[in-house]
Amino acid sequence: TQPKKQKAEGEEGEEDGGEQEEDKLATPTVRYAVNSRRWIVDVAGHTGGTMGTLFIECNVPDPTELASVPEVNWQMYDAASEKWQPQPLFACYPGEMPPKQIFFVGGPIGFSGVYTFRFRKLHDLRCSYQKDGTDWYVWWDALKVQWSVGRMKYGLEVIEKKKGKKKNEGGSVAVSAQDVPNPSLCQQWSSGASARGALLRCLEVPKPPKIVMVRWDTDTLFTGIYFIGPEFFKGRCYYEKQSKSLKEDNWTVYYSQPTAKWYIHRYGRESIRRGAVCAQVDVPDPTYVPAGEWMERSSGNKWRHASNALICAVGEAPASIFLRGATATADEETQPCPYNGVYVKREEMFCGRSLYVKQTGGRWLLRYYPRGSMWIVDNRIGEPQEDSKGQSAAFCDCWDPCSAGNTWKVFNEPVVKKKKELKFAKPSGPALSGALLRQFQGNKRGKTPKESEDDDADLNSASGGGSSVGSMAPSQGGAGVRFSVAGSAAGRSVSGKSMSGQSMSGRSMAGRLVAGS
């Protein structure tokens, strides 16, 4: 690569508004340093140094010639050890970048599956692939000018010419005569008699989905949302469940090379126990497993097919949703709940799921609680909380609340009916007239107003004309006289007896005053 020419000082450009361009290319470059006799890779662009990001000491005209020479390795600087370390899997290859993995569909038993790129093991100057843990290979045959797929018992390295034929070539079962850089670009494949009539396809393995949903015939412990792991496990992706019913649960979807099966295991991918669910297919990720291929253990420790079981990738959560139908009962009347309405999705996520806020009132939130596998409607002020408190909830481990179905439940506070019994304490001061009190006490005790005069005198002497701590106002209607009472009379005395914890005519006098009739 050559550096761009610098513009003259003050010269204006067509697109940069007069700013000077950089004198070096800010793209990765591969160059040869004559003085140090090294091929250098500069990831940050052409720096002009003698070390670069990676280097290899050699004097060859083309760095791709070293891809198949395992004795010579590229060196890369390791900041932890502060030394240059060899990189045995790094190399420069001719042509376009081939896919790391390819996927064959169709063919005889053992033919279909995932094949991985063989690093630094070219065949006839082209890339080659091997099915993990098997002797199935994909290679380029320069003599016949074709791509071949087959079983090579002794590997591609031991292919020898004998009487004009290759000794180890008899195992090929499919070929493609298209001259393309890698087999994933071949559109036509022809197979032998063992795979006649089968549709053969070779596909490039795309990036696996980051989030998948496990569906089953019935609602089980392992159904729900799974997130992809940070790195591959034995050449394949794996997924872990976010919501866990028990602390020891670690539901994981992973691939096992020795058995060529996808498992859903309760105790993780490293457990020595057999999984409860499996599918014996060699596919890039579990979303490729066809419906009906998953099997689960039934009674008697036997395997049976789960017809409706499926693992699929989740899509984008809806930008807005509508919540309706929630009602509450108060005073024997059914009314709609205030959190019914339209909710819009926020940009930020909460607990790995979408967070929704009510459009007409910002205090209503719709969030997910992983520990309880619940979508919760919450109206607390401030940031959303990771707990199970709220006004309504749907118990379902799904990607968005619209998929929760009819599992919603509304929390109704119990309505306490007021007792038709007046609980009161000592009245206070002039707020209570003697005649009114005599009439009330006479009605309650069965006494005449004349018989209640002594009690009236005792109450007036006990009040002493002090400050009021409560009030009692009469109200007409119904049988007798009704009162609305409020206040407290703890620790005060009537007729020399304490009103706290005692009884008057068989009725309790302790506690706060409450309204009654």
C-alpha cells in the first residue's frame, strides 16, 4: 500500500472542507521490511516500523507460501508476559476469506453436518474442511478440477499417487465441478449411488442467534428464553437459561461431539449426567433442528418424540403494546384498573428484556423479573426495581409481554368492611353536651336520662375542661343517633378507672377511635 499524497497548505478539498488528509492509510496492511527481512502485519495501518502487530522472519516473495509450513510461525506481542509469542493458527492464505464453518444438507448417513476450516492445512493450495471428530473431509482436487466430499481414513495428508491414481480417493461420495474459491459457493453437487436422488446443499454457517426460545408440548422447567454463551464450546455455540426456578438449576442447550447430539441439560454442559432432552442431528445451532426431532425421557426411562417441541430465534420486541381488561372490585363495584392503556418501549433494556412505560403516565412500568419468571406492572416512583412487587403480573418466561397469553393476574387489596359498632374513648371538654351524652348512654345501657345524670357528672369532672384530643359529631338517620368519632384516649380515666384496656358495659375501649354507627 502507498500513502496518500498530502495536499498543499491551504488547498481546499472537494469533500473534507479544506482539512488535510492523513498521510498514511488507516487500514490493516501486509508488507515486507527489507532491512529486517520480515513480513509484517500492521493492523493499525502502515506505521513504517520493523515490528508491527505480527511478524514472521523469512525471505520469500509471497507470505501465503508459509501457510502450509508448520515449522515457521507468525509472532504476536503478548502484553501479559511482555514477550513475542508464536501463533500456530495464524497464516496468510491466497484468495478470498473462506468461511470458518460450512454446513452440508442431505446425502447419506454421516455425510450431512458441520465441517470446520482446517487451519494451515491447505490441499492443492486451497482451503480444506473436516467434520468434527470424524474422518469426513472436503478438499479441492487440482487434477480433476473439482471439489470433493468423502471419508478419508488416513486423512488428506497421506494421499499418495500410485499408478496415476490417488491411493486414498475412493471414499468421495459427492463432487462439484465448479471452480470457486471455497465449497460454500458451489451451487451444484452430484452424488454417487448411495446418495442418489438426495438434494445436496453446501451452506456457509452464519452467526448463531444471540437469544433463542425453547418451546415444548407442555410448560416445563426448561422452557423459556436462553442467551448465547460468551464463547464456543467444543466448536459450537451453547445457550443458558436466564430464569431459574431453583438455585442449582443451570439449564443449558449444547452440542456433544462424541454422541453427535444436541442436549438440554439441567446441570450445565460439563455435567457427566445424561440430559433429559436430546436431538440426534448435526446442525450449526439448535434452531436448525427440525420439529419432531427432539426426544424426551418418559416413564420407564424410555425416549419418546416430542411432536411440538422446537427451538427458535426470537425477533425484535414490539415498539408499543396495549394492556387492557384489568379490573378491580371496590365497594362491590367493578372498575377498570388505571394501568390499562398503551405502553412504549424504552431504548435501554432491563434484566435482559425490553422495558415499557405507559404513554399517558410515566410512573407505570412494565418490566421483567427473571427470578420469578414474571412480567410485572409497577407504579413505584424512581428507577425500576428487580423484585416481585407490582399491581399485575404474568407468570411466563417469554421474550415480550405480548407472548404471555392469558396468564395475567391482578392484585386486589382486600376491602375491610366497617363494623356497625361504635368504639369510643373518653370524650373531651365542652365539645360534648351533657344532654346529648345522657341520651346516648341511656340508649346504649338501657337507662333513662335521669339515671344517667351521675355518669354525666363523672365524665364532666374527668374531662376537667382540658384540651380536646378527639371529636364526636352527631348525625341523624336510622334507628337512634349515629356518631362519627376520631381521636385517641389512651391513658385517660373515667370515674377513677383507666380507659385503656378496660371495658365499658361489656364493650372494648382500647385502641384508636374508628368511625361507626
